[in-house]
Amino acid sequence: MPKTVAAFGEVMMRLQVPGHELLAQSDTLKYSFSGTGVNVISALSQFGHKGYLISRLPDNPLGDAAAAYLRKLGIDTSKILRGGSYLGMYFLENGFGIRPSRVTYSNRQESSFNTAPDGVYPFEQTAGEMDAVHFCGITLAMNDGVRRSMKEFAGQVKTQGGLVIFDCNYRPGLWGASGGYAFARPHYEAMLQLADVVFMNEQDALHVLGMTSASGKEQRQELLEELIPAAAERYGLRTVAGTHRNLLEDGRHSLRGYIYRDGRFSYSDVLVFPVHDRIGAGDAFASGIIHGELEGFAPERTVAFAAAAGMLAHTVTGDTPMASEAEVLRAMAQGLRDVER
Amino acid sequence: MPKTVAAFGEVMMRLQVPGHELLAQSDTLKYSFSGTGVNVISALSQFGHKGYLISRLPDNPLGDAAAAYLRKLGIDTSKILRGGSYLGMYFLENGFGIRPSRVTYSNRQESSFNTAPDGVYPFEQTAGEMDAVHFCGITLAMNDGVRRSMKEFAGQVKTQGGLVIFDCNYRPGLWGASGGYAFARPHYEAMLQLADVVFMNEQDALHVLGMTSASGKEQRQELLEELIPAAAERYGLRTVAGTHRNLLEDGRHSLRGYIYRDGRFSYSDVLVFPVHDRIGAGDAFASGIIHGELEGFAPERTVAFAAAAGMLAHTVTGDTPMASEAEVLRAMAQGLRDVER
Amino acid sequence: MPKTVAAFGEVMMRLQVPGHELLAQSDTLKYSFSGTGVNVISALSQFGHKGYLISRLPDNPLGDAAAAYLRKLGIDTSKILRGGSYLGMYFLENGFGIRPSRVTYSNRQESSFNTAPDGVYPFEQTAGEMDAVHFCGITLAMNDGVRRSMKEFAGQVKTQGGLVIFDCNYRPGLWGASGGYAFARPHYEAMLQLADVVFMNEQDALHVLGMTSASGKEQRQELLEELIPAAAERYGLRTVAGTHRNLLEDGRHSLRGYIYRDGRFSYSDVLVFPVHDRIGAGDAFASGIIHGELEGFAPERTVAFAAAAGMLAHTVTGDTPMASEAEVLRAMAQGLRDVER
Amino acid sequence: MPKTVAAFGEVMMRLQVPGHELLAQSDTLKYSFSGTGVNVISALSQFGHKGYLISRLPDNPLGDAAAAYLRKLGIDTSKILRGGSYLGMYFLENGFGIRPSRVTYSNRQESSFNTAPDGVYPFEQTAGEMDAVHFCGITLAMNDGVRRSMKEFAGQVKTQGGLVIFDCNYRPGLWGASGGYAFARPHYEAMLQLADVVFMNEQDALHVLGMTSASGKEQRQELLEELIPAAAERYGLRTVAGTHRNLLEDGRHSLRGYIYRDGRFSYSDVLVFPVHDRIGAGDAFASGIIHGELEGFAPERTVAFAAAAGMLAHTVTGDTPMASEAEVLRAMAQGLRDVER
Amino acid sequence: MPKTVAAFGEVMMRLQVPGHELLAQSDTLKYSFSGTGVNVISALSQFGHKGYLISRLPDNPLGDAAAAYLRKLGIDTSKILRGGSYLGMYFLENGFGIRPSRVTYSNRQESSFNTAPDGVYPFEQTAGEMDAVHFCGITLAMNDGVRRSMKEFAGQVKTQGGLVIFDCNYRPGLWGASGGYAFARPHYEAMLQLADVVFMNEQDALHVLGMTSASGKEQRQELLEELIPAAAERYGLRTVAGTHRNLLEDGRHSLRGYIYRDGRFSYSDVLVFPVHDRIGAGDAFASGIIHGELEGFAPERTVAFAAAAGMLAHTVTGDTPMASEAEVLRAMAQGLRDVER
Amino acid sequence: MPKTVAAFGEVMMRLQVPGHELLAQSDTLKYSFSGTGVNVISALSQFGHKGYLISRLPDNPLGDAAAAYLRKLGIDTSKILRGGSYLGMYFLENGFGIRPSRVTYSNRQESSFNTAPDGVYPFEQTAGEMDAVHFCGITLAMNDGVRRSMKEFAGQVKTQGGLVIFDCNYRPGLWGASGGYAFARPHYEAMLQLADVVFMNEQDALHVLGMTSASGKEQRQELLEELIPAAAERYGLRTVAGTHRNLLEDGRHSLRGYIYRDGRFSYSDVLVFPVHDRIGAGDAFASGIIHGELEGFAPERTVAFAAAAGMLAHTVTGDTPMASEAEVLRAMAQGLRDVER
């Protein structure tokens, strides 16, 4: 049964050089609008849920363009505030082979989202209308005001019985000036205390949460199976999920998803696939997990669905997953297919 | 020695989303005009023959654009009728990796070709001017009027000593409403009775013609070698040819052509290659077979030429093969080459 | 105060050759989705109202693309049905100077909208949720099923106290085969009997409604002032509005709007302006009138607002008006301005 | 009744910067293929005649592209020779307002056309198949070999009873190094001796032919009416035609055509129009005159048709006229029109 | 004789929606890099001078792209510092007719230029290498650090005998928060005290400098002739120059330049022209004045040259003038011309 | 420490069909400017050196565009002469899989570079300002004048103590008419007599220099190790370097670089990589070797750096390498990386 979900997060403008030219070679950009919350809510609305973004956009042509784009993605924008002056942006140059893709950010600190005054969001009311709300660790890196808002909203959701979903994603470059892991940790822990469903893997446990392996294990898989249950217990998490990704010699990626639920690990197959657009694919996996949790799938099915959704997101242009539930199920069931007529 | 050839068939407008975006993401389409007959005749005129399309286009800017495009491909359009109001169309979204390409059709039933009144084509005269005429099973799916025209034209060609070429291609979605294989079969059989050169494989023999294996064999290869000679005998076919295609794990396709002529099978090598544009590549193989038949190549050479032509067609943008005879011969002779200066 | 409004009508795909090339010269199309109802509801949602489209789209990638595009325009698509197979389309080649723009239609009769089964729309319920619903005469030209739906829906709106808005637009080419004005007239009259706000001018009165001038007047302005009050009385119309347009020698257009309300005519200034995109601009004028009616503007203000909205729509790419209420008001207040920073 | 016509001339590649950028600003070019002969024959085939180009193209991908493009324009390319190595090219930067458009040529002297060996064209046979053949003065500027071919072909056409059409066009930059008017004159006179229909105006008579006004008149119109009859008599010309063009302050052009036939001048109206693509529009006027001559129009109708064809050619992208006879007639009959549906 | 010149100012990224779509309609941007200093120095290097930009760019792909673009414009970038993280940006939506173009800025305060640490530029050394340095009032609006740098650099130029050029340009939106004219005035006055050549008109004198008319005159022309000499005397200015611009009904602009030098006013003709790209055209006028000053033109010639340069800049795509001295002189000498071959 | 370097060579315009269409299918070209000298100097200026091109460009919009493009690449164009009329060009159609890319040249013999009068370059002065100058064997194929200039310039560099770098590249098609290897050899030998650093492999030794294997060896590697030391001794070369390239079945290329210096061979790893843009990648390897030589890298490091630079150049759009020294070092140190943020 479709649920009503929301994400709290910033909308960013993605400005991508077409083809494989560098910014210093081209004169054209394709633009779209994304963000972790955007990606997750768009994917969930493709899966049939009613999805809102809780954010703030400037009341100017850039804000209008962003709102129009989000509506196109199927996101209900009626709860997005308008105010402030700027939009965060990033420029993307596509790599090729050994040459990696490059992302260059503009200044996000002055964005409408990151300069929202305290109290401007009606969190209490919004929390009451949602079955689940998604938060992302990247948002925690912004500033004190945003952190306060995020914790307040998550608290309201928890209080009113909604599901709090937290993605433990940590972007080192964003915290650098303010002190790194040590500074960030209490904020992550505050969110984990409120969360029901969390995305992380053993690296996050080690670095962001500062956990250590009692057993001295070093293999990723072993560490995962030691640390995730410990984290789930420490913070009272119902569900923890995440992926292991490898870049293969021939340029393809391999991806394996896991879910830890009710004290038990389930894993997807190791999926191997060529990559068209890497950015945002992690959010597709997260959306698949959330969909499984909202729909009450068995964990095995949830993680298989999420991994297939993640794989499909690599085949689609743009940050934002575009696959319907039927398309994800078809990708789970079938291999490579010829033209679909 | 160059021959004069024609194809009877519909011209469709191909509307392709550039790059890898979906129709719901993009705002731009590249358009061209194709169809089995278009592809075959264009390829044959690249190989040096004089080629006509026998078809009907609307007398409006879309019809003008289609006719201009066919001329550009080297097709003589002076026998194409103008009348009716519409053109069949299809939209193409390129897939990537596990995500298949998608084709979405517009309504073809009301097209100029499919609404041509009885008697509007001067088939008797045209048949007398041609060394060979190509027909396609897809055309049989349209409606009674088109089927009547097709059989009348093929009959005239046969009567006047021309070569009747028939591609047994069957598109299930087009027959669905009118009864499927059972309904279609007599129409295919009527064409086979008139045909000299036929494109089909064991699947067509089983499903379209309703043949069964006397030996209970199940391997494609074994079935092919049992059923094709039986079909050739039943319908009095001089030449039968076709391909087996596989999709490999790494995204490449493999293709092997066969020709059955004078009671003997010849096979091409199994060609393995990456794919740039899949659609229409089957018509390139057919054109290669027809070229070999018209030029009197030995069957071994004909099927090798056809397979190379088919492989090259996968490397070219658009439905329509663009390789000259020299380029096909070079592809047969050489492997991968560096830049050609 | 924002109202809840809907339009009943077909969504068409617009496929436009970029620049000034002909279809026979180019290979690229820009596509968007429009229709009278789309244009009116999009404009009204720009003016702050909540707007729905009541229509039917195919459940395929074209339907997905259309729905995404409508959402981008600010239209609520949650009441649009999915079913049927096709979308109506039109191709647009831009003219230049003495060379007029050309529109070429594909077959609309088989579209999802025009093949909707009787009873598939929940008109009674929808009518109860709307303050006003817009209908267009072009829709009347489609077929009996569509005409039945349209009258049923308009009847439900009237019965439940909503405002019935009817645009008397008559497209001769669409009625040709079925009998022209004589055949169409009773259907227009049925809608006029139900309507509160109507768009028409003296040409519609003469030709569509078959009215004649008692006074033998021949000037457009005189005829307008004679025939519109007569029509308003005959059909019990609260408000009638429309425009007179002229093409000037230097390529600019002039436009003057009128509104007849409470037995009194009000006129806008004669606006003169260069034209960037002509198609759909009439719907912008209509939207301005509807906005004035919904907001209770004085008729003088309503018609000035509508004319400015119509003028602005000629400056915007695409069929669909993009101006906010503030932008229309600014265009009413000011002349040509330099860059806006 | 449709005639069979040919033009003898070079095919050039046009490489145009899109929009209004300079070559030093952009990185993209649109290309097409044109030339006086291409433009005239394409226009005549649009008017219903069967048209050939007699030329020579390199046997490489550029030559293939040129041939494909000419076929698209409706030109029969079966008499075009393949050989040599190069194609003449020109780059076009669009001007705006006071900033004029700029044309930059590549080296034409080494082109396939300009290096054709003597005797390579079967002029005698071709001349016998044509009702009329078009030659252009620009071709005379190339080199001795081309001049010999041109005179030989024109002589064969005259001998075999075909119509010799000669455009007196003189491009100063092309003759500079070899001696200017004095050097060029005998070649122009040789062609005029063979010609039936000639395009020129009083400037050509003064400068190219070195004629002088006996009366000392200085007005263009007076000079025209004095010098053209004198030239017609001196060279035995059946028909002489040409235009006077002015650039208006507001950027529009005005154009008036004349025809001198059977000792009598006829003039078109002075047409005033905005300009989309200036290059090649003179060839559209010439095509209109030729069409009138071939069809036996009265001179008044011929010159009006030609002027309208010339005007329409300014509204179309590319060098080559795209209007059908019906479109020219409509432009003669009507003024500015709204969208054509 | 060519001089060595520099400008001190920010480089901004211009992101323009192609054609006439809004940001909410399109998905593509064309980008370039500009700024008052960029425009002036690029124009001067087109006129033959050696030109440097004194600025600061981020050491990332955006900074690389900006530097490459400036080099392409002919600017010597070897004195540009690399550091900081961001680039100022603005988005441009092209207007049409009554719909004005819109500029939307991103946050400039955090740009590399506006966050340059004190003392990072080697102003003393650079000042000694330059014949003239250009400064712009817009730069004054940034922050205290930038203002300090600007005054220090101008002081060094003056001390070492270079020409100080100051453009009195005032952008109200940039000062708003910090106090408007009253806050800005002392900074403008400090620059005027150092300046030799100043760009301003009577509006700047009234508003920015707070001057008043002793005579109570109200006509622009009268005010100009009263206030400019007073300002020149008050601040010890050798040359003051500027323009009056009007927008005409038909969309064209009119422009008249003035120069006040040695106590005497000279005026250009009133130039009337259509506009292709408005932004940056004022900088072209300034460049023309500076060129005249550097070359020792008579004031009449200087102002005529500057006005023609300004007019031409409206015909060129992008902010930055592209005309050579020869092209400006040709525009001064001639009217509209046909294609230049 | 950065050095001052130059290359002597022609600038060519590259006109590339976007995507994978043929010239006969598309209507659009992307253009840029390149040449061996352009590529080498651009790469060296990316590595931090000051780089000049010594060449000649036409004084027209094409020459302006070329100069602007070279500046953008970081090349100092102040020593480029302007004169002559034409620019050499080549058209590039991208291959796919088995279909090779095709290059079609325009006539270069009449280019500004190839028609430069004797004595027009101030070689003596320029040679004195350079630490090293690069020459390419392709230039030797042009004509006697160019060969004289090249030898004179190299002689001056040698005399004045600069490093003479010579790329032994031999393009058969360019020499054909003038006699092939036998005719070319003395010119290559003259350059080798002057050279310090030479690019060649065993094929060049065998064919261009006519060397033979004393040992009768046939393996490439064995031949290389026999012939290169012999050539180094014969011509007195300090450094010889080059590559062996293979095309793998899956479309990837493998590349191994060697350097022979001080009587000792060093080799890079065999690098295997997918190819985005093949043309010009050899020049990137050469630039890496030159950089190592100029900076005094150990030979092992030089050849590893050069091979990585060559590999990276295959991943970049256009002929010209775009990698900085830091990016090459990163490619040497790391394998495939995920997105760089």
C-alpha cells in the first residue's frame, strides 16, 4: 500500500559538460536538479508512494526551475519554502577510462536551504503527515542551523510515530574546516539515536562512529558482520543496510547489497554491470531498501530489489533514479535483453 | 552486373531520443525514415543496383521529408505514390547495459501506406520493370487491403519472371488482436508459394509455419538443419537464409548467418562485435544475401558477405545500412583497424 | 483567493523543427506537450490556482513523458487516466516573414483521449471538487464518445454549482468529413446552454452559431457589439470575451481584447508587439479572463490583464503561457525595459 | 509540361556557424552543399522538371555526402563524375544589423570540378538529352580547362537545339590575379554568343561587357532600359532578366525583377521583406524566370513568379530554394498569413 | 602605438539559456566568462594593445576554464592569481519584445576575487609595468578588502605615472544591504580623486556623487552639460565620457556618446540599431574612449569611434566586444552592407 | 624549472562529425585546430613550460579562429605570422567497433603555412630565444620551401645551443606523388644529423631510413633493440624514444613506451586502456619524453611519465592533450578511480 514519505535536504543544481569534454574545452552545460533527498523521494514516487521534499528554494528563476524539475520527477513541491537568494551547484565533467569524472562545487553555505532561519519549517505539523522521513549525513555537514533543524524534525517524526531513516553518508571535504570526524561524530550519533532505518557499512562504523573491531579482523566482509550488529544494538536500529562496490579492470562496477534486520544479514547477488552515470546511484539502493521496508518485503527480497534498483540507476542519465517498480522487478528476473518493442 | 530491384513496404518515421535519456527526461528527438523495404533497397543501391521503393506517402511536409530522406539514401522515389494523410512512426529510447532500448509505436493503421485504395498501384507494369522485388512479413500484419496488394504484386513479379524475395519476419504485437499465428499462417504460406528467396530460421518454421520436428530434436542448430530443408521443399524455395544471434555477458552480440541453397547449408563464421545501433541490422544481412544471389556469388561467399554486412550495420547510426560493397569486403578481409587516413 | 479548477481536454505532443528549417531539411525536433486545456490550467496554476487536467494518456513511455511535462508546468496530473495506446501529435515548422509557419497533424482519432470508453471518468465526483471547469470547442470535433463525455461533465459541473467555461473555438479541418458548421452547431449550442463564461467573437457567432446581423452591419466592431449581446441573451451567458487580431505589414501583430459582462462591453488597449511563438497565445488570453472572473476583478481590469497575458504568451517559447500574475501586472504597467537584474 | 534540364557547375560545401557567433567564438558548424547550378536545378525540380547536375565530385566521404545531399534536394546525380580529391568550401558567419555576414573561401582551384581533365565529360551525348542547360559566369573565373569545357558544352547544347541559359554573374575577387574585366570579357562574350536566356543588369553591361551609355544617362532604371536592349541585339539574346535590390534602413530588403523579351520590358512589383538567409536567393529568381520560359508563361507572369520565388528564397535556411510552384503562386496571391494548419 | 594596459576586476561565469526559453523550460546552458575588466581589456587587445587582467581565480576546473577563455579573448593571464574556491556566476534568460531579459546572480561574496587576502597582489610592481589601468565602480560594491586593494592599486598607478581609468558604474542591488548611495559615495570619491579618465553621466553625478543642479535644469542634456564640467573640476579629471541610451518602440536602441575633454564637449551621432546581445555593450564604448585616449585621437574622433564600437558590441554574441579597430572604422564609414565575401 | 620551447609546424582545422554518423548522414561538425606542433606545445605548456608555435596563418576569420583556439590551449601565438589565404583541414568521422574512423583531408599545399615565402620567418632570432624546438617528419612531406625552412631553423637552433627535437613520423600518402621513401630519406637524414632527441621505432628505421637487420631478426622487440642503437650512433642522437601499440580484440589498445638514452633502453609498463579519441595521442607521448628531458628525469621515470601522458590523451576529446603534470603523475600512481569530488 502506498505510503506518504518525505525527505529533508538541499536541492542542488547539477551542471554537466556534455560528452567527454572538460570545462576548459566546451561551452555548453546540461543542467538538472538533484540531491540525496530529491533522488530518494523521486524513486519512491516512481514506486507508487506519495513523496514530499522538505527544503527551501530561492524565489527567483533558479528556484522556479528547480521546483519545476522536481515536479517533473514526481515530487510534491507544495511543502517547499521559498526564500533566501542562492542555490548550491556542482559542475560535472565526465571521465573516460583511466580519467576519472570530476565534480566541482560552488559555495553551498549561502544557499537558501543552508540559510533558512530557525523555526521557518512547520516540522511538527509535517511530521504528523508522514509515514517516513529520510535524512542524510551530508546535510549534517552544513552548519549549526541546519543541524538543529534536522534533529528537531527527526525528533518530531519519532515522537509522532513515523519512521526515521538516516543515511550515514560522510563527505570528508565538507567537514574539513570544522574539525573532521571528531567534530562530526556527536551529530551522527544524535541522528542514529532517533533512527529506525540506517544506511552505512563497516567503513562508516570505523571512521564516522569511531568503532573498533574487537576481533582484529581486517576483511571488509568480516568487519561488516562484526560492526553492524554492534552499531544496531548501540543505537537501537531496526534495519541497517548498505553496499560494497568494486571497480573492475574493464571499467565495469560490481555491487553487492546487504541488509541487517531482526538480527540477521541478507545479501544480494554480486551484480556486475557497465556504468553510464555513477552519481546518485547509491540513493537508488537506499530507495529500494525503503520501499521494501514500507511494503513489508522479506529482507532477502528487499535487498535484491534494492541492488537491482541501484544497478539500474547506473544506466540512467542524471543523478535521479527513473525506474518504476515493474522495471526493477524485470531487471531482477531477466538478464540482458534485445530491443523492447 | 547491377540489377533493377524494388521493395514493397511502409516508410516509418523514426524519432530517437539522443544519448541515453528517456522520453520523460529529454526534449529533443533526432528523426529519420526507415522500414524493412527502405533498408534493403538502400543497401542494394549502395551495392550498385538501381533500387525503387513501392509505397505511399502523404502529400504533406512529412511526406516531403520522407521522400527527400529516401532519395538521400540512394532510393529512386519516382514510383512512390502520394496520398492519404499520415505516416507511421516509432519512438526509440536507447538502453544501456542491463536497461534495454525501448520502441514505442504510433498508430500505423491510418497511415498512407495502410490506407491505400485497391488498385492504386500499377503493379503489373512495375513488376515488368524489376529483376527482383522484396516483401516483408511485417507488412502482412497490417490489414486485408495491404495483404491483397502484396500478394497481387508478388504474383505479378512471379508471372513476369522476376525474383520474389520474402522475409518471414513475424512481429507478434501486430497480429495480437486479429488472432496470432493461426490467423497469420495462411498469409505467410501464400507468400511462400510465390517466393524464390526467403529469410527465416527454425523459430519461424516452428511458430509461424506450424512445422514440427519429426526427430524431436531441440537444439537450434539441429532444428534448423531439419526444418529449413523441409520448408524449402514444401514451398519450392530456391534459397533460404537467416541468422542466429546471441547477446553476450559483456554486452556484445554474436551473429552467425546461414544460407540453404541447392539443398546445401553454408555458414558464416560466428562474428562477435559491440553494438552501436541494433535496429535494422537484420535487413543488412538480407541485403547481403540478395546481393550475392543477384551477382551469382557462391553460397559460401554470399553468406560471409551477408554476415559482414549485418555486422557493419550494427556500427552505423540509424536503421539503414550505409556500407558500400568495398567496405563490406574490407570488413570480411581485415580485423580491427586504426584510423583510416 | 486561489480556486480549484480543471480543464477537460486532449494532451498533444508538439514536435517542432528548431530554427527555421523545414522538415525536409532538418533531422532534429524539440518536443513538448500541450493542448488548450493544458495551456489554460498551466496558466491558472501560474496565477496561483490549484489546477487539474481531466484527460487520458497511454500507459507507455510517451504517456509518462506527457505526464512528467504537465507536472513540470504545475498541473496536478493525479486525475489523469492511463489507458489506450496513442497520443495525438502535431509537427510545427517555423515560418519567416512572408513564409507562414506550418502545422501538420498526425491522426488523433485513435488517441487515448479520443478512444476513452464511456463511463471511465468519474465526472460526478470530479465536478464536485472544482470551482470551475474549462471546455474547448476543438474537443467537440473529435467523435460522439468525446462529445457525450464533454456534455456529461459540463452538466455535472453546472448541477453542482461550478463555473462552466466554454471556448467556442472551431477548427474547420476537423469537422470537414462529418458535415461542417451544420453538423457542429447543435453540439456548440448544447455547451453554450450549460456555460457561464464563453470565449467567442462575431465570426463565431456568424459561422458557428449561424447568427445574422439584423442591422446589416459589416464592420467587425459593429458586428461584435450587435451579435455578442444577442448570443449572451440567447444562451444565458454571464460573461463573453474574445480578441481581434491583425497582422501588421512589418510582421508584428496587434491584439485587442473585449469582455462583455453584465450587459456592458469593456475593451483593452490595442496592443502591438513582435511575435516569437504564436501557438497557444489565445489560451493565455482566456486564462487571464478566467483569472479575473475567479478573483472578482472589475471587467476593465480583467480584459486588460487578459490582453497583457495574451501578449506575453507570444514572447515565450512553446504553446503554454509561462507568466506569473506579477509578470502580467508588470507588463500592464510598463513599456519596454532593459535587462532585468 | 515538365522539361529535362541540366546545369554545369561546381558543388561547394557551405560551413555555417550557427546563430550569430563568429568562427573565433563557436566550435560548431552546420554544413550543406550548394552552388549556382545546384540551386537552380533544385528549384526547377521543385517546380516539377527533371533536373541533372553536370559536375565532378571527389570519390571520398565528402563526395559521397555531397551527392547524397544533392539527391535529397531532388537533383538527379547519375551524370555527376567522381574523381579528383577535393571539394571547394566556404565558411559563413551570420551578421546582425550593422555587422555584415562574412564569407571565407577555401581554395577552389584544386577541387575535383576545377581539375577535371579535358574530355572527361560526355558533353555531346548529354547535350542531346536536355531541353535546356544553365551556365554561370562565376564558373568562367576558374581556369582555362573549365572555360573550355563550358564553351564546348554550351556549343553542343546550341547545336543540338537546346536552350542555353547564361548567368552573367561576375565575382571580382575570383578574377583579380588573372586580369579583371579585360581578361574576363572575351569569355563572357563567347558565352553570350551562344546564349538564349541571360541574367544580367545594367551594371554587368557597363563593367563586364564594357558597354557605355550613348545618352549619358545615370539612373539605374534609365541605364537598364538603354543598355539591355543593346546587349540583346548585339549578342542575339531572346530573353534578358535580372533584379534591382536595395537594403532598407530597418534591415529589410527590397527587390524588383525585370524581364526583357521580344523587345519589351516587364517588371515585377517592388517587393519588400525581411531576410533570413540571403545567399543563393538570386538563383531562385533565375529559376523562376527559367520556369516561366520553359512553361511559356507570359513575361508579366514570369517576372512576377520569379520575384516571388526570389523573395521566398530569402525566408528559407540554406543557399538552395525550397518552394514548390504552389507555394510561389500562393506567395504571389496573398500577403502575410497566420499559422497554416 | 600599442600600449600596455590592465584592468582590475572580477571574472564572472555567464550561463545563458540558449534561444528564448526560460530556465524553467530548458535543460541547456551556454557558458562564457566576462566582467567589466575582461570586456575592456579584450576589446583593447583587439585594438592592438597588450592587455592584462589583474584578478584571482580558483585553482580548479572552473578557474582553468576561465583562464583558457580569457586567453582565447586575447588577454594575457600570466598575472592572474590562483587561489580561493569559487567563481561568481550569473544566469541569463533572453527576453523577447515586451518580455525583458533576466539576470540571476549567484553569490559573489565568497568568490576567489572577493576573498583575496590583503597583500596578495604585487600592485607596486604591476603598476610600474602599465601605461593605463582600468577600474570599475561595480567592484567597489564588493567588500572592504576589495575596496582597499582597488584604492591601493589605483594609488600605485597614479604615483608611478600611469593613467587611472575609472568607470563610475553603480549597481544599486549590490549596495543595498550596506547602505546605498550614502555608504558608497566616499569610496567613489576616493577613486575619482585618483582618476584621469572617468565614465559617468548626469545620473551618476546626481545620485552617486550627490551633486545638484544650481540652475534647476531638468533635461538630461542640460544637466549633463552643467554637472559634468563641475565634476571634472571638483575631482581633477582630464576626460569624462559616457552615453545616453533610449529604447525605441520597435525594439531598437538609440545611443549617443559624449566626451568632455579639455573643457569641451564632443558628441557622436545618435546611432539607432537593433540589438542582439545587450550585456557588456557599455564596456565596448568605454574601450573605444580609452583607445582614443591612448592613441591621441581628436575627441570628436574618439567619441565617434567609441559609439561605433558600442553599437557593434550589441551585434555580437556574449558580453565581450569582438570588433577589431578596422571593423569599428568600417562601421563608422559605411551603412548597412550586403554579405561580405 | 620551466623552459622556453617552440614547435615549427602547420595548424590544421579538424572538422569532426559528432557522435557516430557519417558525413553523408549528419549536418553538423565540431571544429578545433591542431597539428603535431600544436599538440606538443600545448602539452608542454600544461606541464608548466612557456611554449610558442612558429607557423603562418591566414589573415582572415579562419586564421583568427585558429589563433584564438591556440591561445586557449596555452600557446603563445605572438610569433605566428599572418599571411596567405588558406588553412589545411581534415574531416573526421568516428568509427565504431569493426568500422574504423576515417580522416579525409582538404588540400594543404595551398595553405598559408605551405606557401610561406622564403625568409619570412626570423629563424635566427627565434632560435636564440628557445631552449628547445620541435620538428615533425610530416612537415617534411610538404614542399621544398617548407623543407628549406625546417632545415634552416633546426640548423639555427643547433648552432645557438638549443635542443633539436625531431619526430620521424612518416605519412605515406603525403609523399606518394613525389617518390616515396627514396625521395624522402635524405630529408629525414638531414634532420637527424641536426637532432638531439628523436621519436621513431624499428619500422621507421627499416622503411624511412632504409636500415636492415644484420642479425636477420624479425621480432619487433629484437629489431628495436638492434636498430635503434645503430641509428643513434649513425646520426649522433642523445635520446631516441617511441612506442609499440596493439589493438586488442575487445577494442582496447595496449601501449608500451621505450626510451634509449646514454646507450641504455628503458621501458614503460604495457598499458591497456579503452580509447575515446585516438588522434594526436602519439604527440602526448612525445611531450612526456620532452618534459622528462627538459626536467632531467631519470629515463625510467621519463618513459613512464610519457606513456601515462599518452594513455591519458586517448581519454580526452580532440587531438590535443589536456592533462597537467599532476594529472599524469596521478595516472601513473593510481588505477581506476571513482568520481573525483
